[in-house]
Amino acid sequence: MIGLTSGLPKELLIAGGLPAVEHVARECSASGITDLMIVIAPGKQAIEALFARRAGTAGLPERIVFTVQREPRGLADAIRL
């Protein structure tokens, strides 16, 4: 993936004109979810910066917050956060 991302988190790869993680956030909003928590790994602040730039954009949840999973312990631990 390094060749594709040039150091950019893979969640920010462009798919269909938008970063992949933004598609997920938009699907959440379309499903009626207004508050979204995104769990990121240390060093992936670029994901948080993306949504900071797009705050208030139509089609995104009203409130997006971030939490950092300090040690990779899998999906169940991330959900527990």
C-alpha cells in the first residue's frame, strides 16, 4: 500500500472521488446516524484533519469525534472504546 498512499493512511485513499473513510461517514449519515465516533491509530491524525476541514458539510454526520486506540488490539477493543 505504501506505493499507493505515499505515507497517507489507507483510509484516505480516493475511491469514487472521495476518501474511503468519508464514504463510510456518509453512509452512516444517510442511515440516520447523527453522532459518529471514529477510532484511529496513533499517527493517523490526517483522518481527523480531513473531517475538521469538512465540518458542517452536507451529507456527513452532525458530530464526528475521534478516539485513539494506543495499542492495536483488534476490532472488539476498538468498539469497546
